[in-house]
Amino acid sequence: MASFLAKMFTWWNGSTIGTDLFTRRFGKKVGEDQFGNVYYEGGMSTYGLKRRWVIYNGYADASTIPPGWHGWMHHRTDTPPTKAAYTAREWEKPHNPNLTGTALAYRPKGSLAVQGERNKVTGDYDAWTPGA
């Protein structure tokens, strides 16, 4: 019963029942990426383009969509990475998850979560004063 309620009301840890029904009715599986996300296409959007969507493997984190699939999802290319030889550019970095809100999040010295004092302002900034 708990899994049914989770499927019914949560979208951040998998697909909802509505997404599953829409996928079964209109979706055509296009491919899967290295993170286990599954990509679909089908139906028409309001702009006359085929609708494209992803069902995440686990927690819904848009940063887990690789660059090749990102281009396909946003209609920059009509050929998905499974049908074309996609090669990453030399400047593309591997995926790092968004760590905001976790114990591993970046916390600079002097922030509320970390002890210490922040660096003093170097003098290259002058605060705005009204009428000055």
C-alpha cells in the first residue's frame, strides 16, 4: 500500500501512475543511458513536435541526463545518441551529482555551517550609499 501511495503522489523518486499510463499508451522507447534513465518519444506537443520525456532511474535529477541525450530531449537533434555515434567533446566533464543539502555540499570558510571567519574584503568593492 505504501509503494502504491508513493507511486501515486511522488514524482521525485521515479515515475507517477499518470506518467506510466501515458508512457504505455503513447510512448515508444528510444533508448537508455549509462545511468539507467529511459527515454521515450510519442504523442504531439502543443508546438507540433513529438513529445519527448525521460523516466529517471531512482531520484529525479536532471543533471544526470548526459549531453547527447540533453540535445535530443530539447529537439536540437532528431537522432538520439543510440542511433548516432555520439562522442563527447574534450571540455565535457563526467557527471557529478548536485550535493546541495547534503553533508558533502560546498561550505566556504565563514559560512553558517562552518566555523571560522571569512576573508576580509580586499577593498575593490565600495558599497552603494544613497545620494552619494
